[in-house]
Amino acid sequence: MTPVQPLKVITRFRDGRIRAYVMDSGVFGALDPAAVFQPRSGDEVVESVVRPGLEQVVYTTLNSVVCLTRAGDLMWTSDFEPYSDERSWHRPGCALSRDGRTVWVYRPDVMAGRQSAVDQWVVHDAESGAVLVRHELKTVGHGARHHVHPVDGSLYLDIDEGQDGSVILRGAARATGEVEFMTYPWQDRYLIDLSPDGQQFMTVDHGQADVTFHHHFSGAVLFTLPVEAFGYHAEGTFVEWSGGYLTPDLAVVTLGGEGPDGQEWFRYHLIDVHTGTLSGEIAVEVTNPYELVPLGDGSWLTDGPDGNPLRWTGTPLPPRPPHPKS
């Protein structure tokens, strides 16, 4: 039996404030923030998460991780030392554990020029900010994306090393308080999403030639679909590093390319993740292929004109012929 999931909350940083949106199952269309947080003066927010209860926010800047209340009171902060004057190429990220008790922070210390030969993945106590675990990484990353497993609570980390590819790791907390870390044996795949039932995950080739679905947590390949499997020519068509699981049974794979006139195009194909077969498309009105965010419950987000997200749902379209310019 799948355990009850905690509230799904996403954040957006806009107009100098962090806005938290709750993905209530009955609300579609334009979403209003359920909570708004004002960062400390001078803080440039890189990434943020909101603790259960929506009363505290945790965010990273280029040189720290900070926890504030909705009233603006400082709960705790942890500085990345030594201070870095670098303004680009490094983006520290954070995630909240499934139970809300710990904050996981990725520190791209090498790119930040902190006189360190390694990046770090650090686990903080969410209440006090105390460092519980500090894991040194053999990476030189620009930034990373966390993915929280919806069932066992482990965390995946996808570290972007730019033209050198991507490193995917998994951290799993034990009852003893220790964390077991493992690194997957690829440097040429980007982690796109974890399935909402926790059974598998989805990656895209660094060269954008295919999408692959893997078993959680072993990483064993379930099936791979190259560009040609969607009816396109490999030359001039690629799999975008975007998409994800629309439901436990359907994944969204984004195909894109450029026509003879230089006009870019992209389409959202659906894949039955149990059989590895095409299952139609969804029509989405977006300006770029990374705007769509599947939520795993049959709905997805796009950006609204006022900066607040829009939540959509709809019936999949039947398969269409490949894009005429492919």
C-alpha cells in the first residue's frame, strides 16, 4: 500500500519574494500563493523550499543557506566558507526531505573558487541548521537538481558539469542517522524525474539522442527510446532535457528541433512506462520546452502571464505524424 503523500508545494522567486503554491487536487487554472516570504535584505535567492505548515522557508544564496519564518525572523543560517566573490557558474541548491526533518544542500564549491578540490552534499537538521552529514563529491558542478523519492524518502541528486556531462547520486538516510550514498555509473545522462509510484526514474542522454527509463533504485535499464522511435530523423531532432511523469503510467518526453527556416519547434509525446510504447501527445501552450512541469497526478504547470503558475489537465491527443520539418 502506497503511503499518504505530504502536500506537494512548489516555490517561485518573483519581485524579491518567495511565493509558495500548494498543489491541491481540486484547484486548476491560475494559482494563488498559499504563503509569501521576504528574504533577508541583500540575499539573492538561488533555490528555495518550504517546510510543512508553510511557516518557514529555507533558501540558498551563492554563499549560504538560510531559514526564515513567514514573519521574517531568522531561524538559522549556515555560511559557505570561505566567502566566494564568483558571481556566475555556481548555483547552490537545496531540498527538503520527505518527512520535513532535514535539508539537503548541494554546494558547488570548486566552481565557487573556495580553494576546494571537491563539491559537497550537506545534510542539515531542518529545525536547528546543525550539520548532520557532510559528503565530499568527486564533481566539478555548476549546479544540481534534487529529486525526493515519493515512497522511501531517499534523495537523488543530478549534478550538471556542463559540457562534461552529469553525475547522478542517491542518498538514503538510515535509522542510525547515517546516510548511505551511491553514485550511478554514468556521466552522460541527465535525471529528469522520478515516477510518482517510486518504481522507476527517467533520464535523457547528454547528447539528447534518447530517453531511458530505469529501475529504482538499482538504475537497471527498463527500456530506451531513441529519437527514431518517435518517427523522427535523428539528424536535426533531439530529446529535450525536460518532461517527466504525468501519471504513474504515463511519462512526457519532449522532442524538439529546428526547421529549414531556423524556426524552433517542440512537441510533448506520451509514453506508457510499463510497455515502452507511444501513447499519444499533449498539447501545451508554452514559449519554451522547459516551461512545462508534470506533477505526476495527471496535471501539469506552465507559467502564467502574471508570474504565477497555471495548473492544467486534459485528455491526451492521439498520435500525430512527426513534425513536418523534422
